[in-house]
Amino acid sequence: MSPAELTSQSFKSYPDQGRKLALDSLELLRQLPLCFVPFLLKELVAYDWKFPAEKNELQQQLTYFRTKTPKEQQKAMAAFRQMRLSSQLQRFDWVKTPAQFLESLSVHLWATNQINAFRKASESYLENVRAQFPPIRPVVPRLVMAVIGKGVGRIDYTPFRKLRQEGTYFSKLQIKTGSSPVLQALIQRAEAHPLAYGHWYIEGGTNLGHSCNGLTCVSYEALGSARKLLSEKIREAYESLSFRAEALRTMLARIGPEDFGVHGGDPVLERFKISTLTEGSGTQIFSTTFVQWASREALRRAQPLTLLARFSPRQRERPMKDLLSQVPRIEEVDPLGSLVDADAGAYLTWINQQRLSGAETSSFLVWFEDHPEAVAIGPSFPKGTEYSKPISLERLLGTLA
């Protein structure tokens, strides 16, 4: 089937909002090349569960094409039309399962040495879209806070090695037990700048309870039942005589909240939680990996004004078979290993923040929980410097954007 053969019935299995947008864009979709249309359909299939920032980006792409004349559209897609596709790809049900089509397309492009040309065409296309629709700057400078090292005592480890060179290292932070000042800073920003999915709290440890009023909250512990069920599915797949990695990925991609008995909550957020477990490697097993991946995806997809990522001790590494096993066992935590993981996770979170609009005015804080050490990055904090005078955590938080 070619894009020109698309009809209104082609999208009958799509969710309501995505189907409506697909039908509104039907004539446009018919004009685009086969190796490009599934990228848009992948977004339309999940449109009903996307964050406002994601919906806006897809709308911009569709508007980009609508503002072009037929000749301009042909020129914009010329490089994509030159891609040689196999007969197998051309027979693929790319309308119903665009994500699976794109996986096969990637393999084909690598195998036929077309991947570099395709990447160049994609980058050029995105540059043109962004030139017409520059990224929207946040209404207030972004603030990301990472709390690491819970439960770690005196150790021979130097945290923030990479982040110190990007900002100011505070070596005599005056603190109280617990992370409440950091959470309070998040709540204050949420109250001052209310925005749907604009202020996130991602917790690697305890359930969040009633601390999420006005916040978008994700907790590793709260997803315990989902993690257990997912581990069972993965273990069964691994132990199957007909195990194939591709089949496992397809199975994970099709899992939704309804498969875990999740009903009645925010469908957008529930989908996000489940996708964090099904798309991330190790997010089902290690809390530090879960927090790092959830933070990455929240920044990439929701583009929030504020994000607090609190890392907690993960279980010790064991053979994968044991980690996926459902044999009852008291989990042994690894505080020091978790600190190393969280330190790297905080650095990656800062990198992901830098990819968003307004990065030059944004601020970042990473704090070694219950220790007098922190690093602050932002316009007010000179790079590669140390502040060795006593300063309270509350005062430092007050200087951030």
C-alpha cells in the first residue's frame, strides 16, 4: 500500500483525537513518501496520550506542510523519495503498526548503506520546521533539581566530578535532615506558575502520598505491582524456546495501563509511567535507572518548567535470571553503588535540560542528600568555582531561577 491509497477507513483503529487529526490531514498524508509518513502516523497513533508540548510539535509539522505549495512539498521531501525500499517494506502494514515499520526501516537503511543519507535528510527537514516555528521559550527559566546519595554515610568518593566544572561547588552547605526544602521549592514554583504537566516530582523511593497537589508525580515504589507483572512477562519471554528479541520489543510496545489494571487516573500520565517501564532498559529493576530515564523522558516530552529527581538506593546487581525471578527474597540495597549511578544520572539529566529552549537562562542543582555538598549551575554561578562559606540549603534554593 502506498500513501496515495490512504482512505478514511485506514485510521479506524486510531484513538479519537489521533484519528480526527489524521482525517483532517488525509490529503496531506497522501502526498508524502512512504519512508516518511509512518513517522507522523507513529505520533498520531499515540496522540491522545501525548503531553501538550508534544502535540504542539506535531501540529507544527503538519502546519509546515500545509503552508507549502505542491512544488515546495515535493522539494522538501525530495531526499526521502530517493530512498530505495524493499518489497517487504512496501507490503508492511505501516498504517496500523507504524512503530514496527520504522524498526524494520532502520534495519533496511543500515543494510543498504542509506542510513547517512536518511539521517541528513531528517536533520535538514527538522531544521526547516524549526526555522518556521522557533522553539517556544518557557514563561519562567527552567529549574531542575537532582537529589542523590540517600543513605550514604562517610565514604571515599568525590561526587559531582563532571558537574563541578559547569557551575559552583558548595562545600559547606547548612542542611536539615531530609529533602523537604527541595520539595518545598518545587511546590512554590508550581503555585507561582501553574501549568499542566509543568512541575514534576520523580521519586525513586517511597510512595509520594498527598505531596503531589499541583505537581506531576511519578514514583518507583508506587509502580511496584506493574513492575512485578512486567518482570514476569519478560522472564516468560526469555525462557521461551521461541524467544526473539524483536518479538519481545513488539510485545512491550503494545503494553498499556489497561494490561496492569490501571483505570480512572490521568490517561496521559499513566501511559507515561508504563512507557517508562516498557521502553527503558533496567527501569523495571533498578530505581536509579528508573529515575534517570523518567527524568529524561519528562524533559524531552513534557518540557516542564521545574523538575525534581530524587534518587534512592537501588537493589544490588545480581544475575538477570535472579533479578527477574519471582522467588521471594529480601532485596539488598547498594547505597554506594546507587550514589555512583545517581551521580551519573544527575549529569545526564543536566545534559537533557540543556537541549531544551531557554537553556542559557535555566538553572540546575544537584545535592548530596544529608551532606553539606551541592553544585549549582546557571547564569548566577561561575563555572569551575567553589563557594566555601557556610550557606543554608534554603538560601541556595532561593538564588536559583
